[in-house]
Amino acid sequence: MTPFDFMAIDRDDSDCAPASLEPAATLGQAATQALLDEVDLTPKPGLVDRRGAGAHHDMTHALMTRSAHTLRPGFDAMAAAAQHTIDPVALRAELGALGREAEAAMMRATGGVNTHRGAIWALGLIVAAAAGQPRFHWQASELLLAVAALAAIDDPALSSLPDLAPRSNGQRMAARFRVAGARREAMNGFIQITSAGLPRLRAARLAGADEQAARLDALLAIMAVLDDTCLLIRAGARGLAVAQGRAARILVLGGTSTAEGAGALAALDAALIDMHASPGGSADLLAATLLIDRLETLAGQPGASNPRANTHRQENTHANAIA
């Protein structure tokens, strides 16, 4: 079976999405909610949250929230495209066009601020992977296998351009520091989700942490292993090393639900703000992790859960520690 074979299950060449597939709006809503959950998560190190702008000077919680809602139609359209487009190359081309349309809508809504470009890429691929198969196939391994296959296909609109130089800040940092970058991470199936984010999220839940602490621990687990080009842009290799090392240390201390972990989180937040550095790539993959977790929950996977109760139980403790 190829990575695209299971995306064709119960599909045909008709113009109507098979009844066995979920409505595109279900997936668009799930992706949008993942973005909202990420920006609401507080307190995050160096990132926009409900306390303030973190290390940013051009973003606010309200702006990020508006941006997330603006992307909903784009995610709906990507899901619909995956249900109606059988050929993977044609689907990759359509997803590229829809992604650029979503990015343009985001820039209009934010006055030119890049709030979610990386998230459009990551969550858009996941939405497309899920849209092309029945709910009972919504498992992290299968979804991310399809993501990797889609990411490996060149976008015709870009590959036909004569200029082969990196076109974005992230691409330039990936080339300069010889790290994977957004496309290569996707081609690797966003391994940080299954090796770090999801396991830490679920381990923290099982250990009794509330949902906010579990999600913060998942973010830190991703930060500890991701070569985040957002950090490289603002703080170089030293800033990336500081963020990775301190994130890993917080987890060794027992995570953010412990007094020691909360104190170390506050110190990491201060250090990133001092460097004007924000782990935006890690935030994007946290949103992707939350989306995968939600899809597995909808599919009834035994390891998945998304408890909503007691979400804010320890929030004041975290906020006081990091303030």
C-alpha cells in the first residue's frame, strides 16, 4: 500500500464526496479550534498568549484569534479539495493554491502580520490527509504518512519558477543552519508530533496534570527536539540551543505542573523575551499535535482524549509563577 492508497478508500470519481467521509466543515472547525487552543494556552514561553505579546512587538492575542478565525474557510476548502481530487499531484497543486489564498486572507485580516503561515502549511496538510479517508482511519501514523507523501510532491506553481533560491525567512534559515525547515519536517511526517508532542501530552494527562499543564508540557517536548527556524531567525544557533536545553530541563523537573518546572518555565520565558525570540515553529506543531489528538479522539482511538474539565484549574498557579 502506498501512502495515498488509504486516502482512496471508499472513493470514486464522482463529483460528490462519499458518505463515509466527514463533512469538510468538521475538519475546518477542528483545525481552527486547534489554533485557538494554542493561542489561548497560557503561560507559553516567548509566545503570544492571554497575558500579552511575549517576545513579539506586532502581535496580540486578539490579532492571533482573528487570524485563526479568518483561516477557517481555507481549511474547509482544503478538506473539500482532498475529498474531490483523486490524483495526488493535482491535489498538491490545489492545496498550494488554497494555501496561498488562505495566507492572503490572513495578511489582510492582520494588516500584513504573519501570524499563521507555518500553521497553514502544517494543519492544511493534516486536514487534507484526514479529509480523504473515513474517520476510523484517523490515526496519527496513517495521517502523517499521507502528510509526508503530499509534502514530497513539488508545488507546480513554485517549482516552475526560475529562481531556486530560498523564498522565505524560514527557508533561508534552514539553508544557512542546515536544518530541515518546514517542508522537510513535513516530508518526515512531522516526527516531533509522534515522538514528542503526543506522547508528552498523554503522559501528563495520565499523571494527573490538568489540560493546560499537559499542553504546556507537550509544547516544551516539541521545543526540546525541533530545530525551530523562528528561533534561528531571531536568536541564531545560541538562542535555539538555549530554548531546547531549557525546555528539556523543565520536563526533567517534572513538567509545568510542579513548582520547580513552573519556575523554570518563567525563567525560559524571560530569557526568550530578552533575546526577542519566539518559538513559533514549535507553537505551530503544538497546534498540529492538538489537531491530531482531536482527530484520534473523534475516531475513538484508545490512547486519545481531550478532556475539557478542569482546563483552568492550575492556570492561576502557572500565571503567577511566570508573571
